[in-house]
Amino acid sequence: MSALRLPARAVDAAIDAYQRRISPRKGYECAHRVAHGGDSCSAAVRGEVARRGVVRAVVPSAVRFLACYRAVALLLPTQTSGVCCLGPIPIPFSFGGRR
């Protein structure tokens, strides 16, 4: 990584600090990694910056963060509700989700 230019080294150092100090303490994992396996978003962005440089890594990083945002929806419990009619009395029900 010594061949990286100064901006890329600065971003790499910031991501390294995040991975070592903040990420282990935040209490949850990267949703994209949990849903799809592979690298966490911070590791993926770090790799993109190392391969492409800071400017060229912006779009792939934004795409990854959007995919991570969508992965959150896959991991959240779904909320199902309705009315069950077993006989003359309708019975409301609800499964999962937050209320």
C-alpha cells in the first residue's frame, strides 16, 4: 500500500481506524455482509480505494452502500397482519415486525 497516493492513504487510514476502533463496538454487523456473505462494506470500500484511487472508488462505494441499505430490508422481520375467520368471530392477528 506504500504506492498509494496521499488521499488514498488518508482514506485507508480512516477506514482502518473505523474497523479497529468503532466497528467492533457498535453492536451490529454490516447488513450486506450478513445477507450476502463476503466482505463488509468498509472492507469493500477499502479495497476499491486501493485498486482505483479515491475518486474512481466513489461510484462503486455508493453502489455498495445502496446495496447494504437494501440488505437491511432483507434482514428486518416482516410484519404480517390480518383477520382470521374461523367461525362466526373474526380474530385479528399480527406476526413479527415492530410496533
